Amino acid sequence: MPKTSARLLSLLSLLQARRDWPGADLAARLEVSSRTVRRDVDRLRELGYPIATAKGPDGGYRLSAGSELPPLLFDDDQAVALAAALQSAVVGGGGMEEAAMRALNTVRQVMPSRLRRRVDMFQVTAIGPTAAAAVGVDVLMTLSAAVHAREVLRFDYADADAPRKAEPHHLVTRGGRWYLVAWDLDRDDWRVFRADRISPRIPNGPRFTPRELPGGDVAAFVTSRFQGSSATGGWPCRGEVILHAPIADVAPFAHDAVVEELAPERCRLVLGSWSWPALAAAIGVFDADIEVVGPPELRDAFALLARRYAAA
């Protein structure tokens, strides 16, 4: 029979892995008696874990949500994933860097050395601007709650003369800043608001029926707005190439492009521009050999630039 402390951790892990557990199944998995399972459940309750008992001929247990946060148990992969996500938040901007750093230090401190080594090998490099105005966690939670509840948001907006009313649909992050994508009731149009300029007014307004975002894709919509377009098609010219260069040499200068690693010395680059020659020229700034995946217009633009450069 395993020691009590190890058995409690095993029991907690099982309860976290499945919604309902018959007592007999827990006893079989832990290789103990049903009476021992009942005692261990009582010990976990004393530690703050809200474990409900299911009545019936078989009996059973369920780990419920509680009013306080008890100690948590993660397997190795979950712990590493959590630390990696926190490290990304530390360098990613958005106003929660300090809280993410404190959480990361807390998680890392209690990790066994084998996991700390895995976490320390995970290094995140921020792509694009991250020096953005901080947004209070309470503001983000208020905006997120309004999006989830589909409630009209009333708020003051920096430099605006009057309070605003909008139907919040999406809370997104881009370039180290948080943005609210909402239907502006005062202007009868879609707007992208900077979250750090929003001061919510309490309470929220009435519930609303969600509208269909133009194009249906929030990422494309926000990108098009930053490109100065009211449509969702983004850049009129968009192409794909393979660069013979490490992704680490490409990503810091790719801005809004999509970069995907194919091999240690090769990566895929997808980006757009206002014309095909401009797109070819933008790709040419990378000091690497280029394979054009498509479309043919991009290949023709490279040929055009080659002739121009040769003539120059």
C-alpha cells in the first residue's frame, strides 16, 4: 500500500481527471479499501478541496468548484505548459506582465528540478511592439464578462467628449495591446477600441443579440482595420514564399506576416502588401534565398524587380 501522502496525491489526480468516480473504482485504482478511500477524501476536504459525495447504491465522489483556491496538482506536461504560457504572458505585453511574472516564479519554485530545466529551456521572444499602456486586470475582466454575457457596455473613452455605448463581441490582443471589437451603438458601425483607454461604467446595459462580424473572422477584421481598410479582405495582394533562413532571423521583422518553421534553416512566410512589386520588395529585405509558393503574380513581380534591378 502506498504511503498516505502519495496516496492522497494519486487520489486528487484521479478526481481532477474525471467528473464522477464511483467509490469502488477509486478503491480499485488505488489498491485500497473503500473505507480507506472515504478517510482519504475526508483528509482532502480538510485541506480545502470541495469533494461532493454522490448518493446511491454504488456511491461516488466528485471534485466540485469551491469558494477558495486550494492547492492544485498538475502532471509534468501540464506544469510545463502552464509555465510556458506564463512566460509568454510576461513578454507579450498587455498589462499583466507583473502578475504573470509572480505566478511564474511561484510555479517554478515548487517544480522538481527536472521540470525546471525544461521550463528554463523555453525562451520566448516577443515579436513586434510590446511597450504598451497597461490595462488593469479588473478592466479586462469587466470587458470579458460583458462579451460573455452579451450585455451592452457603457464606458468612458479617453479623449471622447461623451460616454459611449457598444455591444462588445470580442476581446483581442495584438502587438502587446488589448482591444475590444464592438458594435458602436452611437455610430451604428463596428469599432475597435483600445482597452487601456476604456473606463467601464457600472452596471452594464441590457442583453443584446450578437451580430455577424464582417467576413466572420475577427483576426482578419482587426488586421484590415489597422491596414486602413473597412473591408475584411486585408491587403489586396497576398503571397506565400519559403525563405532559406532560420525562423529566429525572420520573425522579429515579419510584423503582421505569418511565419512557420519548416526546418532549422527554412521557414514559410505569408504576408500581404498593396501591390505585387511592393510585396516582392518586402520579401526581398530578408537576406535569404527565396522559393515562391504562389500565386503566379508574385513570381512575375520578382521577375519584374529582377529586370529593374539589373538595369539599375
